Amino acid sequence: MTDGCDRPGDQLIPYEEAVQKLLQHAQPLTETLTLPVTEALGQVLAEDLQSSINVPPADNSAMDGYAVHSRDLQAGSGQQLQVAQRIPAGSTGEPLQAGTAARIFTGAVIPKGADAVVMQEQVERDGDRITINAEVKSGQNIRRTGEDIEQGAVILQQGCRIRAQEMGLAASIGYGELTVRRALKVGIFFTGDELVEPGRKLAPGQIYDSNRYTLNGLLKSLGCDIVDLGIVGDTLEQTTLALQQAAAEADLIISCGGVSVGDEDHVRIALEQLGELFMWKLNIKPGKPLAFGSIDGTAFLGLPGNPVSVFATFCLFVGPYIKKMQGRSNLAVPLLQVSADFDWPRPDKRKEFVRARLHIDEANNPSATIYPNQGSGVLTSTSWADGFVIVNEGQPIKSGDMVNYLSFKELLG
Ligand code: AMP
Ligand code: MG
């Protein structure tokens, strides 16, 4: 790695610069695999999908009704035609003779000669004769060949994440399987002698390891495979072992806690001994320290231990890094301009990512309220909120000011 430590140790790196630098280092996976479309949900498409067919493949009826030739019908209502054939979906009819109509159903191919479908509600039927009680325009109620997708069109580009909509779209042009990037394997561990797995009783001085569960959820929501090494004690030996094991099995290692420079923080020394490490002090709150580096070609991201900092640094840095490694093409996260429903009179010198909830009023104006306790250990704020309001360095906010809002859903989608 280069340019990781081109700043003197104590200078705080701005958020935007840190994201940009991290992304420069992220190397997209190149291996692919082919999966049935039903198993491709959440994966990243590795090939452009080009359609070899028109969708729909033929002009077809948008209604249950009668296919007619509009020229046979004078303006005005009460006109009669003979029903000469019946065309259900899945079959093709005979060419329509002048002066006749075809009983037709939704999705059935329009017979040659017909140029309109009259919906059945506008028709009175008596035996094989119908009376049409409406004006008929050429082209009405017909879905045109290729109106959704034209033959030869590229409908999905490599790098897109496959949602339910893309599964259906791929199937609509005949793809039963899709070639996707292999899932990113992420090795994770959690440092701290105070940590206990939920389900056990807490002894004095202990707390439950919540970061493990937050991180599992975050990684799953991004479609990653997880190698979870669990809790690692605050010793250099255990930290070194965890890093070695994760490096052997994973494409990316993420640790939580132990990245500061205290006596009980061993991540930095372990990583320096095994590989390369760059420590960053970020000009953001929460989540000041962030470590990144590599061991034998496996990327490493060291997050702080505070639970809210883990969530925030994942949303802001780890998520984009992972998306780039996954080969995703669209890494941009839209910023929403919303009105502040709160005062923030004493801004920090760092850029603050304040846990907030979005509201839309009757006139469709978005505004944000914030959780009352913004402490970096107050995990409740992350569950209450649906996004971050960004408070710029040293800029107080008064109720009614416009502020930038980042949605968790967008950050983690
Ligand atoms: P550290 O970065 O290791 O100094 O930890 C900072 C704070 O986060 C301390 O109060 C830790 O007890 C807490 N912490 C660290 N790891 C976890 C974890 N996995 N789950 C919950 N809290 C944690
Ligand atoms: Mg610790």
C-alpha cells in the first residue's frame, strides 16, 4: 500500500478524503460463479445481460375482450361483428377476416389483421355476434412487440446488485442462470477481556459482546460470507493468532476494539508485526480511530470498540470498501436535504454523524429529529434512527436550517 501514512500522526483526516483513499486501495474480486436465478438474490452481476428476444415477443392483448379491425367500425356505438374465433393466452389465432372479431384473452397474441382490442365490459354478446358500445381507436389495449425490452438491448450491467426486480427481469429475457461475483469472505473478531457472549451470565466488570451481532447483520445485509472468530482476549498472542487465522481464510479482515494506543490495545502491534498497518485519526464523531492495512494480501480494517462507532464506521467506510471489493458499480449514496427539527448549538470540531429519524409532512417536506443521547456507547440510537444527519465541523444548527441526511438503507443496500 502507498499514501496511507502521508500525514503526520496526529492530524485528523477529513471524512471525504478517508473514503476516497480507502476506495483507492479496495481491489475488486475477479472470480465468478454461475447460479440459478433463484439463488442470485443480493449477489453482484458479473456480466452484462443482453436480450436475444423482444419482450413481449409479439403484439398481445392487454385485456380480456375482442380483437377487431378498427376500420370495420364506424364512429359511434351499437356496431355489430361476428365472433369468428377464440384465442386464449398461449395460442395463436388465424388472420382476422374483415367484418369479424376474435374473442381474445389477456396475454394472447393479436391475430394478423386486428389492430385493436375492445374490453369485454364494452361489448354485448348474443351467440356468435357482438355489439360494441364504445368508440374504438387503432392500437387500443394492445401491448406492442418489444415495448418493454427490444431485442439486442443490454438490460442489466455488470456490477449491479441483484434484487427481486432484477431476478424477474433476467428471467423475462430467458436467463435461468446468472454469472455473479463470488461472495466476499469476511473474517471478523472482537477484542476485549470484558466481553461475554449473550446467553451467559455477566460477572462484575463484564459486558455482552454486541458488536459481533451488529457486524454479522451488517455483513449479511451486504451479501458477504462470514468467518466469525468471536471474542479474542486482550493479549498480543491471541490478537496475532486471530489475525493469522482470518488472513488465511478471508478476503477481508475486520476487527472491533483494541485499535487505540492503550496498554490493552494490541491490534496495532500485531498487525505491524504481521503485515502493513496504517492508523488513521478521522475527523469524525463517532469513530475517531480507524486502522487499515493488509496481511499477506488480505485487506484489514480495524474498527473502534464503541458499539455506535462500529455501526457508524461500517456505514461510512467499511460498506463502501466492501461494495468496491464486490465489484459493484454504483457506490454513490444520495444525500438528502432536510429541515432540522432540532437545535445543535455546540458543534464539535469534528464532522458529526448524528443518529436521526426522517419525517415527511403532509406537504411532502422532509425533516429530521435526532435521538436525545448521542453517546458512542448508546446503541439504542442506532435502532431508533433511520439515518445520520451530518453536522459539519464547527457549524451550529438551528431548528429550521437545512441539513444533509444520509439514509441507513441507502448506505447498507
Ligand atoms: P476499545 O476500542 O477496545 O477501547 O473499546 C471501547 C469501548 O467499547 C469499551 O467501553 C468497550 O468495553 C466497548 N466494546 C469493545 N468491544 C465491544 C463489543 N464487542 N461489544 C460491546 N462493547 C464493546
Ligand atoms: Mg478493548
